[in-house]
Amino acid sequence: MDQVTAKNIAQALQISRQAAETRAKKESWQYEEIPSPGRGGKKRLYRLDSLPSDVRVALAGVAASEAATAGRMEALRLSLDENLAARAATAARQSGLARYVCLNDTAKGRASAKAAILAAYQQFLASSGLAPSTARAVFAAQYSRGQIAVDLDVREDVPRVSPGTLRNWETALTTGGLARLAGNYGHRRGSGLAARPEVAEFITAMLTDHPHASSKHIRRGLISRFGEAEAPSLRALQRFVETWKRANSSAFLKISNPDKWRSTYQCAFGSASADVVRLNQRWEIDSTKGDVMLSDGKRHNVVAIIDVYSRRVVYHISRSSSSTAVAACLRKAILAWGVPEELVTDNGSDYVSRHITDALLGLGITQRIAPPFTPEAKPHIERSFKTFSHDLVELLDGYIGHDVAGRKDIEARKSFAQRLGTSGESVAVNMSPEDFQAICDRWAEDIYARDPHEGLGGKSPLKVVADWRLPVSRPDERALDVLLSAPADGDSWRTVRKKGLKIDGRWHIHAALGPIIGQRVRVLLDESDVGAVYVFAEAASGEMEFVCRAVDPATAGISRQEVAAAAKAAQKAAIAEKTAERRAASKKHSTKDIAREILHDAAAKAGKLSVLPPPTLPHETPMLREAGQAARATDAPAPRPATDAERTARAALAEDMRQAATVHQLPESPRQRYARWRELDAAIQAGAAVPQKDRKWWESYRKTSEFSAQAMLREMVPGQAAGAQ
């Protein structure tokens, strides 16, 4: 609803239509006249974004009521299971995200800017209570005026939007994922404010941004913005501010004193999870500083996710709360539980970073950002942290306290060890981060998930999950890893060197890198393995293709020499293939005499064709042959034929040299031994008779580390490890 009639305004303000039209004329509301259907005449449509704030708030309330009613009717028709169209949209978004990862930086910047605006719009829509069409119109107007806070680079890429543009972007994201957002450049014509705001809107904005500003301060702002002639008198302004504060007492107190608003106005009845009726419908995520000093002398962060429906919880221990840690916790939860519909986060930089918001948009997860300093917006994860800290952390050695310190910690730790492990087992002092992670996992899976919860009607999280019969959505693990991977050193592009790829001071290698030495590739870190990276190369079509998962040999425990040999073989094969293609093209097009063709064509075009000497063949006659012998008469004489005695002496000398030669048998190489084992293995499997000595060697060799390395190499480059002789 971008435009409204006087009748709509009268109903919202609960006044007569005539009174609404009188006020519109008095305050010069902007309108458009269109032919009235039926009886003829014209009808006035008032622009929603030009109406005074009190009118817009009243209209928003009506729209919100209509939206709520429509939502209840729609809920009756919804099934808990996703329909085919929703599944297709999810697949399209994930496919679009895969394409988005491979976009160039310019296209990715455009897509990310539009994605950031859509994320801001979704948050605006959820918090405003307006109908989508109305919310789009209001959001577009406020964004174009600069009233929606976004990053500077987003504002530079897309200075203005319209409601239709937002609708088109939503459709593109739903049907094609993030990559579809990169195709358009947005509206770039003009910048700044679309139109000057009304005086009442300015006063409302002043009270919102500066809730403690006096009427005198507000009037000074009006004079500086609109001029003395447009500013109302101080007394009139005071009356307006008093009236506005009375009409918006709850909202104004929330802005000026959030703590007092929570204690005075915030609703305290009902259930925060009453609308959650499905598994993975809503997750909450947060992080807190652990109250345990670990063996490295530091307090590590605990990142946690809870599924509101089942109350399942998962923890991830990290040195700091960062987007990388958030991504790792998300990966852990998604692989274990599936993909959620909604994720509630706070507005911390690690949760609203493009790394995280782009991944959530690509997975089709709605991110709901809780307002600052409102822990009640995600009560379930807050409660989980309290249970975690009081039921687990207080019982660990290294506990440094949060608000109380009990004298019974040692006795409680003994009880904890009996609950968690076996009798007599104790929790190690000076735990490492890995130990702390293992204990958190065991507590979440073996204790918290099995305890009955009052909020679940006395059921345990495991029981709730076991009772769920409908399928859950699960992404491809490799696609998820790539989606959540962070760029190497902040810049994902590297050039493949002769030694491989250098990341964080370590060389990463793989046989598949051999054929692309010298090319620029895109490198993403493998968060689950510090010694591995994902490598992508640009294909002829312009899209990025997965090349390999390169590893640091020292970390992976593989032979650098064997991988190098495999890489050289792969490089040689690739070069041979390219050489064959070039030779075939050369043979097909016969370009050896192209210079002659060029000169011939140029002469023909100049009108003075001159024939160049054609290629020559040897020409010989008896006379020419004799003349040649005469010409060579001055050359050195040919050696005379050897006598029988000379030939005998030469043969005897050659025999003596042959007998004197010593033949050295080279030792078997690892690849030759592996090839010999495979031949024996094939014979044994076929039931052939094999000498006992060979059978004993066959059994012992497959237990060696050399056998494991050769088998791994054969899987990385099939046919190379076992093909050497």
C-alpha cells in the first residue's frame, strides 16, 4: 500500500472523512488524482511516505492488525512439512551461493550490498508489524533519505531503492540465491534526500536520537534545518512534545531508559517459545566468556546454539568470539541437526559480519537480530548459559568464579566425575582448550540432553527429537564447509608456485596443483583442519571450479617427495595433452607458411601481385651429380676400410671392456615395492599358489607406514603410485 485515500486515513485516525480532507488541505499533503471508477470524477491518493508521522503510525497499526489476521488465517492452511516449491527454492539458494563464492570481487560487492539491504529490510519488517507492501514503501523511503543505517560501502553501491526494487531482489534471492543479486547495479542516479521531511517528523527524529533534548534544543535544530520562518514558537513546540510523549509513553521510555521500561511496561506473561511448533524452526546463538582458566593461562569464549523446539544445545570453545568461531559452531550444529528456519543473534560484529550474513542468506536461514541490551530477546540461550555455568563450570578445576564461590567445589567435582565418567575418575587440573571442549560436548549430550525440562512438559531434549517424525533439511557437507570457510589471510587469491601454495608461512601441496603452476587460484581455509585449504581455479567459462584440498605435509603426515612425484607426473600429463592439442590445431590449420599467405594477400589487395618463390625440391641430373663430385674433391679424404687384423683387435677390446663392467642392481623404490605387493595381492585373492616367503612379506608390508602413504598417494592421483616400474 504505497498510497492511501482520505477514507483510509479517517478510519485509522477514527475521525470523519471530511475532517481528514480538511487537515490534508491545511497541511498540504502530497497527493495524486486518478479517475474514479464507476460514477466518473477523480479520486485523491495520498503518498504514504509524505504523510505526517502520527498518521503513518495510525495507518501502520491498522495494517499490522490486518497482517496479524491474515497470518492467523494462513497458519491454518500451513503444513509442518515443507512443500516442493520451498525445497526447490532452498536448493536454488544453495546453488546460487556456490556461484556467489566464485564471483569476482566487483560482482560480489554488488550482491553483498543488496543482501545487506535485504537483511536490514527483513529486520525492519519483523519489528515494524507492517504489511510487506507497506513496510517496503516505508523502508524504501527511509533508506533513500539515509535514515536506515548501513555500511558506507553499501550506501555507495546502492544509494537509493524503491519498493519494486526490494520486491524484485527478494524474488531473485528466493529463486536464484545470492548470485542472482550480482546482475544488477541498483539505482545509482542521484543521492541524498528524496524530499525534505515534515517538521513533525524532524521533531520525532530528534526525540528518538536525543531523548533528553529539551524543547529549546529541538527548536534550535528546527531553525538550523528549516529556517526561522518554518520553526514553530517555543510554547507550541512544548505542547507538541508533551502530547507526543503522552501518546508514545511506552516507546519513549524504552528509548530514554530501557531498564526502567523493562520493569514498567515489558510484558511478563506468556511464553517466548509459544509460536515455535517445529523442530529447527528457531535457533538462538550467543557467546560468553568461560569462567574457567585453561592451561594456556587464558579464559576462552564459549559459543553456543540452542534449538528452541527441542532445547538441544551445542558448544564450541574458541580463543575469542569471532565470525570464524560462529561459523564453526554453526557447522557443528547444522551437521548434527540440519538447517534451521530462523537464527536469533545479537548485533555483535561477529554475528552481523558479511561472512555470517551471506552464509545465512545462502542457506535460506532468516537472521533475526536482537536489539542491543535485550537478553530477553533470546531467553533460551541465556538460560542455557546459566545452567551451563552453574551445573558444569563450577565443578571444574580452574574455575575462577562468576558471582559466588562455594566451599564444596572439591566434593562437587568428585560427584561430577562420578556422573560423567567412572568411579574414582577425577577431572584433570589445568585443562587444555581441547579438554574443555570434550567435557562440554559430553555434558551437552550425556546430561543436559537427557534431563527432563519443565519447558518441554517434563520431556528431555532427546525424547522430543525422538518423537519428531517429519524430515529435516540437510545440506551437502562439502558445500557447507565451503560456504562457512573464511578467506586465507583475508585475501583469498593466491598464485600457485613451484613449491605449492604458501598460506600462513606453510607450503600446502597436492598433486592436482602440478598442472596449474603459475595460475591464480582462490583459497579458502578448512576450519576443521589447520593444515588444509580448499583450492578453486577459474574455468574457461569464467566460473570457479573445485581443484583440490591442499595440505601441509608436516601437519598431514604425508611424504612430500611422493606428492611431488605425483604432481610432476600430473603436470607432465597435462602438458602432453595441451601439446597434443596444439599440434593437432597446427596440423589442421597449417600455419607454417602463414607469412607467405600474408604477403600474398597484401600484394593482391595493393593491386601489384608478385609471386614469391615456391618451396623447392632437390633436383639432380647425371651431370649435376658429377659436378658435385668435382666440387667435393677438395674435401678431406674418406677413411680407408679397416683390415681383418684391425677388426679382430677391435672386437677383442670390446669383449674385454664388457667383461670388466660391473652391473649394480638398484634397490627397489617404495612405488616398486607397492606395485609388487599389489601383484602378490591380486594373485592371493585369485587363489594362486604363492611361495611362503612372498606371502609373509605380503602380510608384513601392508602394516607399514610406507604402504599407507603409497595407498593414499594412489587415491590422490590414481594410476601414479602403483604405475612406476
